[in-house]
Amino acid sequence: MRRRASLVLLAFAVFFAALSPLIRWYAFPRLAKIPPSQYQDMVLEAKNATLLDYATMKSKKVPKVSIVQTLKGNVAAAEKIKDRTGRDVVVWDTLSYVADDKGKMVSQIPERYVFDAHSQEPVHAGGEHVDGDPVRRQGIEYKWPFLTEKRDYAYFDFQTRTSGPIHYKGTRTVRGIETYYFEQTIPWTKVKVPKKLPLGATPETVEQIGLERWYTTKRMFWVEPVTGAPVDGQEIHKEEMRWKDQPGKKPLTAFAGHVKMRPDFQDATVDLVSSQRQLVLMMTSYLPWGFLALGGLLLAASLVLEARAPKGRGELRARPRRPRGPRRRTESPPHETRGLLGLFVRRVGSADAGSSGHGCLGYRPRSSARTPR
Amino acid sequence: MRALIAAGIGLAAALALVLAVTAIGAPPGETSEKPLHTTVPAHP
């Protein structure tokens, strides 16, 4: 009975020990992904910002500018791309909506972002755009990969429609969570005018006035490394309308401000990231290490049971009944023990005699087996 | 020999479980009915 139990324990030991690397290196990369149906919103604010008043074409100070970012997963589009490419993708339709302190629209820029659900690498399957202009993204946007590394990443800037490095600058603690801090600076660059502006202004009317839009920003992200989700984001953002062919004329500040996450949205993000972090850690740490330890314990228990199991019983049960007659003492050749310990221990010179035909209860000490009747 | 068989059963069961779970995966869900915001939400 003990020998059978030790074999069952051995099977479970191997089961759990094998699950450990399988979960970490096979299941996790396939199961950890951004759901294609995700919907998420975020409000960022710039207090005491400068805005361009399109009615007077003069810059003015406002108490607050809000930037509302919404990400909406398009499941049907993701499934179409999956059918075509065989890849798990996420299609985010996003909108960056900028509103002044009275809630009136300052600008809005829609985007379509197609990326690999597991690695967050962009997937060029058609349909990617920024404000209606086709783009070909390189690098990440909005979210870092699961298990973010301490290194620079390429980050797509939707204003310039180009990618540039976002530099890893060390670890920081944000609301009790250890984060990786990343920073990117976009130098003054001429960028396209958003297609939706206040008072019906369009890129064409802005051009007719003789203006062009320039932009610079210092972008900062505090990324929770297990999930790759930013728990804080800030930008020191400046936009100017510069006079074409009139370098001496003072540019108009279209927007200037220090943009930060609104505290209630940051709280919600921290809560969400904290719960998702536990799920990822479950797959990458808790289960693999737990199962490995459990496998080791079960193996130890199995070995202990095997060591305590009666020796030689396997042979006794396996042998046919010896016909009645005078008993002879014989020596068997050296052979391996059966069962689990047989993998590790060689047993030499056990007595071959002693079969009593008692089946599972037939164990007798060797000394009694050798005792003539 | 029996030990090897027991170990093989454990390994096969682990492989089968992981392959089954990863093959099933997670349901894709549906596109949210909620709109892309063109107003500032009062709360998350």
C-alpha cells in the first residue's frame, strides 16, 4: 500500500514540478494579453494654462484645460485582422478631446491603433491613422509591455506622427507602487493642425491666415512594470502658431501647460493596476514557485514512503507459487530494487526464498523466509 | 519501471492541462456601447 501511495505522490510531484515552468514560459505568454474589448477613459488637467482664443486670435490664461482620452477596443475589427494574419491583435479607436475651463472643445484628435495583444508591438494590418492621416507606427503607445524592462523603448508621438526613444530614468514609488520612470522630450517640431478646432476653424483656414503649428513636449510616465500600465503620466506641453515666412513676428501660444492626471482618475488607475498586477504575478511568480515547492515536497514524501515500504514485497507478489516440496536456499543474482527507490538505489544479494503465497499480506522478514519448516 | 510510468503520467497530465487551458483562452468580449468622450466626465 505504501509503495502504491509513493507512486501516486511521485506522479503528483512530477505534475506540479512540470506545471511550474509550463505556466511561466508557455501559458503566461499566451494567456497574458490586452482584451480586445477593453474600454478605458482618462482625464488629464493643466491648471493655469495658456490657450489661444480663436475668436480674437490672442493667447489668454485659463484656470484649467482638460484632456479627455478614451480608448475603445473594436472587437469586430480585431477579429477580422486575426482571421487575416492569425495574430491576436487589439484595435483601439481612441479620441483625445481637449476642453477649456468651460468645457468647450479646443481640439479633438481621433486615432486608430492596432497592436499585438501580447507584446504590444504595432501590427501594420491597415486602418492605422491619426486624425484621419494613415500612419505606420513603430514602438509603443499608451501602454508598455507586460514585464516592462529597465531600458529605453521606442514611443510613438501622435502629434508628430513619428517614433522616438523614451528613456528609462530609474525607479520611483507612486502611491506605494514601485514604478519605472520614463521620459521623452520632443523638440520643437512643425506638426499638422487638428482637423477639428473651435469656431469651425480648419487646417485650411489656419493656413490661409499664414500660420503653422509647432509643438514641443516633455513626456513623463511612471509605469508599473509587472502590468506595463502607467500609473501616472505628465506632460510639459507647448504649442505655438508661428507666422509663415515672418520669422520676426511673435508667435501665438496655442497651448502651454503642465498636464497631469486628474487625482480621481489616477486613484482608479492605481486600483485597476493593483488588481491586474496580482493576476500577472500569479502566472509569473506565485503559481510557478508554489508548484515547484509543492512538487519538491511531494517528491520528498514519495521517497520517504518508498523508503519505509517493506522491501522485497514486489518480488513476492510477482512470483508464482512454489510447488510444495523440500525447500532450498538459493541466492539470487544482484538486481535492482523495484519501485521508486529502484531509480536511485541498487540492492544486492537478497534471498530468493520465502514466498508464502500470502499475496499482499505475504511479507515475511528474510530471516523467517530462510527458516526451514 | 513503475516509477517511470508514474512520472510519465504526471508529466502528461501537466502538459495536457496547460495545452487545454491555453487553447481555450479567454473570450474576446464585445465592443463597448460607451462612446468616446466629447465632454469631461465627472468621475471615473
